[in-house]
Amino acid sequence: MPDGVSGKRRWVVNSIRAYQVSHDGRAITINGERRILLSGSIHYPRSTAEMWPDLIKKSKEGGLDAIETYVFWNAHEPSRREYDFSGNLDLIRFLKTIQDEGLYAVLRIGPYVCAEWNYGGFPVWLHNMPGIELRTANTVYMNEMQNFTKLIVDMVKQEKLFASQGGPIILAQIENEYGNAQAAYGDAGKAYVHWCSNMAQSLDVGVPWIMCQQPDAPQPMINTCNGYYCDKFTPNNPNSPKMWTENWTGWFKNWGGKDPLRTAEDLAYSVARFYQTGGTFQNYYMYHGGTNFGRTSGGPYITTTYDYNAPLDEFGNLAQPKYGHLKELHDVLHSMEKVLTNGNVTNTAFENSVAVTMYALDGHSSCFFSNANETTDATITYKGVKYHVPAWSVSILPDCKTEVYNTAKVNTQTSIMVKKSNEAESEPASFQWSWRPERIDDTIILGRGQSSANELLDQKAVNDTSDYLWYMTNVDINNTDPIWSDDMSLRVNGSGHVLHAYVNGKYLGSKWATYGIYNYVFEKKVKLNPGKNHIALLSATVGLQNYGPHFDTIQSGIPGPVEIIGKKGDESIIKDLSSHKWSYTVGLNGISNKLFAQNPKIKTGNWWNSHDVPINRSMTWYKTTFKAPLGNAPVVVDMQGLGKGAAWVNGQSIGRYWPSYLAEGSCSTKTCDYRGPYSADKCTSKCGEPTQRWYHVPRSFLSSDENTLVLFEEFGGNPSFVNFQTVEVGKACGSAYENKTMELSCNGRPITAIRFANFGESEGICGSFAKGKCSSVKDVVSIVQKSCVGKEKCLVHASDSVLGSTNCGNNAKRLLVEAVC
């Protein structure tokens, strides 16, 4: 808690006593009391059940009141009326874990979720139902949506998890960001919104329902805001509180994309501005992003990591300084809860985008001083006292006299995370690999398929049971055919996913697109034989579209046309093969036979070859064994050297990998400036590096003795560089402005050295600090060493009495420390 702040947090009582959740135009009320609520999104399928208690505990320690999650329809109903709530899909267990920690829950049923999740959370079998249109007034769709929504509500009710039953769920959501797409659906879209509202209300959950990004949300639905900033948002009804369901803590990554960064200063600024302007509920999207295990990532082209630059990183570590800076803000806001939700509001505008908001109640007042100018600091006089407010920041004064928190002044440490080698292996980089080829002869030579049609099918027609679908056909051409020439080519109009082409059993070439591109043309010269020729095209999806109007109808696979082109001089003759008889085979032989499983469908003992392990060979399976890294730190596998494919540890999928896809575009080499509106391209890094090199292996996937790693390498790569590492704090850089207390921690490991310490003015960033124009007269390094070295955590007060006087005059002084863990 920041210095000078006091206040008690009020947690959920873990009992079966029902409590009343309602709202007025000012706030969400719980048992008649208006509340300031801070929430964070954690998606249960993007972590493991074993991780949930720690993630939720850290969320509570970070000052959150609630956990928000979507419900993922396609994960729970992969086949119609066949349900799965096992393992990390155990929604009820997740909600009870939230309850056990004493937090509230926000259940976003959707069941469309977007979330950069495969097909936006819709099961693909839905798309293939006769007469269906998704997300509109269509009876077939609405019946299925109501069936799943009611299933979830009934499950939750049975376990008494709604607040009206004494459970943690205080809010429920129906649909998701429909207002962003509604215009494309016309009057049927308007009718659908009203149907959603009526259907949700009929379920009688006993807590308010919300609709995010829905300006015309019917009453009693509460419309809410999503975005980087929601301080200017106004609900569509005066009886609805001002709520923010998604404050984007960073951004997602796509294959070929750069690493995003939203600074702690800007994120805190957005939150403080929201509560300054009357906000009552704010949710971080994401608070923990996690991992897209298996084939769950959407897009297409969304990466396996879903770190999202969140306050808890992909592996569950504290992402400092973001986590700590927000925790201090939460503590201040909670200390002001009563006056913010009940007090009279007075706004005073100053020049140059500076404003003061005072909340007053029963003789007590609390103030926000905001400076929305992007470049210029401000000095204002308020009630006879001068205050300095940095550009693009908010100062919070719980008593309207003393600044306790400023969003631009970070008084928490920065942690530099590092990868450490696996000490359980004597030679961790020298795995003993075995291999086997993916059997494709039946398809590329013989053309044997599981089904056929006289057309090119959308790949969704096979219900998305695999990334892979073979399209195969034969074409008879003789040397008297008008198309025959010495200059022939195969042209395929693709959907933006990956395509591999084979002609007469020989590899012809491959093509793929980039994020946001939904079609391309593959064209390669081809030498055909007189007579029968066999064409085999392998389509590999990289997550299905998850967002936008009618996103569900965007084609995947090979939409066509598929053509043979013969050129004779300036003349081109085209033979369209799109209406030929096409044979189809879903998946790959190795995946169908579960070569990755601990108990594969076929006996594989004699199928794996440990000699002459090939490299840079496409369509190849690799297998090795390894020991689990020592300790409890999160585990990652380094895929450097590989092309593209999928990976399994002890039979459990850790997702798609694609380290050969480098981040495109340009990155700034300058230190990120938090000032000014954030966008996903503002503070990016790692251009020219693999989009994703390291892949999360949850500890619960590992055994204490021997473990197995299986790779399917689609493009071709070198597995000899693959190795397992742990993710730990390498450096911790403490920060405290004058009269604040610096807390330094190595996350359970001892601080081994102090490389830099200065009280006064300093320059640079963590890892490259240097003294500035003024410093303490004392040896600050020695003082910090004495307080911190050998300890897991230490506190140092940034004051003249502790660190010595300086020659800084009236300039702001700050303690900066770089410690080694």
C-alpha cells in the first residue's frame, strides 16, 4: 500500500448466504453498498487447473476484487451435444477457486467471445448446420445459443455460484461486442439484440446482465465499454453505472508480429482517469493472458503465446513494474471507495488540458489532478498550494492536500526475466533424437481419400477436426490438348492459410500469407506428363477467423479456382479444375494415429529411427526424452532452429510452433515514451527476431523422471537446438521517489549483488543506469548492499535521513537500484 494510504478491503464472505447485487446510475451495489470494483480477466483454458490457485491469489494480492472470464463454447461442446468440462476446462472448479480466494467473479457467457480464440469460440459444427446464420435473428442459431447458455447457467446454479445463491458471480454477460458488427446485420441484428436480452433475463440468475460495446443495449442490460481508454464513455441509460469490461493491458501477437508494450504509466493513467470521471467497475483484459494450447488460437495467425503484456505474464510471474504500480493504484482507490461512490462531484478546468475533480462527502474530500497534455508538465495552484503534475498523468490526493499516488511516478521494481538452462540435464543441448517421416504417399501419389465431391470445399466443412486437409484430383492432358505447352503452371487461389502443393508425387512449392490477409495466389511452373496427372494440395489452417461482421463465413482451405495454365507466346489457355472430382483426407497419418501420445493407436516401436536423423526435412516427426528442470520456476522449450509445426510433451499439446516466422516491420530503438494515446504499434520490439521462440510447458505436464517431447515438423528444421529452460528474475531494478519506500525482490531467490544504486537524479533504463546531475553524498551502493544482499526481499526508504543529503536543490529525487538475483 502506498505511503500515507489506509483503508480496509472488503472480500466476499465464503458462505452460502445469498447477497443482493444491483446497481444505480452511480455504481454497482452489493447488499445496498455502492462499490468501487477492480477486476482482471483470466481465461481458464489458457492455463492449467494447477496454476489457477496461484494466479487468483496473486490477483487478490494485486488489489483486485473480481476475476472475469469468458466461457468457451467450442471447447466445451466440440461435437453437438457432447460436452467436455475436464482438466483445464473445468469451469466450475475455476469459479470455486475464485470463491475460495474470497473474490467476486464476472461470467461472460457470450457464447461468442472473440478473444483471439479459434472461430471466436463458436464450434465449427454450428457453421455446418442446415439453414443457419450466426449472430443474427436465425431460429437454428438461436436455439443452439440458448441451449448452450442455459446449460452453463444451470450448471452454475446447481453449484450455487451466483451471488443470489451465496456464490461469487456478481455479473453475467450475454453476447460480446456485437455493437461493433451490428450494422452489417440490419434489422435482423436489432431483433437479435432484443432476443438476447429477453433470453438472458428469462434465465433468472439473480445478478445484473451486461452487454459490452452495445450502445443500444435494451434495459435492463447494462452497456459497457471496451478499449484502451474509457474515461469519455457514457452509458445509454442514466440508471446504468459507468463500467469498463476490457481495459487492454497490452495487445495480442500474431505470427510475423512484433512484441507489444503498454507501459505501466499509461495503463495506470487510463484507470485513474476512468475513476476520476465517475467509473465504478474496471476490468483488465488481460490480467493473465496465458497460452493457446493445442489448436485454440484464432486469427488466423494468432501466436501460441497469449501473454498480452499483462500484469501476470504468460507463465504466472509478476510482470514488474506493471503489477506493482497498479497494486498501489488499487490500494489508493479502495481507500476512497465511499467518497467516490457517494460524494458530490466538483470539476475545475485549468489551462492546457489540466483538470481537478473533487469528491466530497460528510466533510471529507478526495481529489484527482489530471494532466492530459501529451508533452508539457503542469504546475497548478489549488487552494493556495502549488502542485506539479507531469504530462499525461493523474495525481491522486485522498485528502485533497497530499499527493499519495501519481500514475507517471513508478515506485515499484522492474524485473528483467531471463531464461536459465536445465540443470537436471548434464548435456541439456544434446538430446538423443529419433525420427520418422509422415506417410504421405497414399495422398500425393495414389490420391486415396476419405470422401469426394465435385467441388472445392471450405475447410470448415470437416468441422475443424484438424489443421490439415488434403485436396486431391486427377487431370488428363495429352500433347494434343490446346493447353499443352513447354510453359505450364499450376495456379491456386488460397484463403490465406498455409498451402503445400504436390504434382505427380513431387513437391512443387508452398505459400502462406500474413496476419489480416485472407487470400493469395500460388503459382508455380509445373511439368506434366502426357496422360493422367495427380495433383495433391495440403491446406494447413493457422486458427480460424474470430472477429468481424460475418466472420464465420470467411472461407478457409482452398476456395479456388485451381487452374492449369498453358502459355504459348502471348496466349494463355486456362483449364479450371475447380469442378473436377476432388478427393479429401482429413488430417495427417501421424496425427490420426496419435504418434504424440504416450499410448499411440499403432505400435510405433519399430517405426522410429534413431540413426541418420535428418534436418531441414519437411513432413517429419521427431521424438526425444528429457528430464524436468529442477525447482519450481516456469518451464519453456526453446524451438530455435525449427520451421513450423506442433509439439507435445508427454502426450499433451503445448500448441503450434513457428519460430522461422520472423517479426516484420520496424521497431523504435528509443526508450518507450508513455505519454500520449497508446496503440498496438506504439512501443514494439524484437523486429527481425522469431515471432515466438520459447513455448510454455506447464509444470503439471511434467513427471519427475523421464519426459517425452514429440514434434511434427511441417516445414523442415533442425531439432538439435531444441532445449528446455526455466524463466526466472535475472535483474531487479528498484525505484522509489523521495519519501517513498523501495521494495526489492528476487521472487523467492536471494539478491546476490547490487550493481548500481543512486539517490538523486539518474539516467538510463534497468540494466544501463548511470548517475545524473546530482547524487547523495553517501555511498548509496554500500547502504543498499547492507540492507539487501543475501535476502529474498528488502525495503529501503528513499530519504535524506537514510541515504544522505544531495546537491539536487528543488529537483525531484529518486532512488534507483539494480540488483542481481
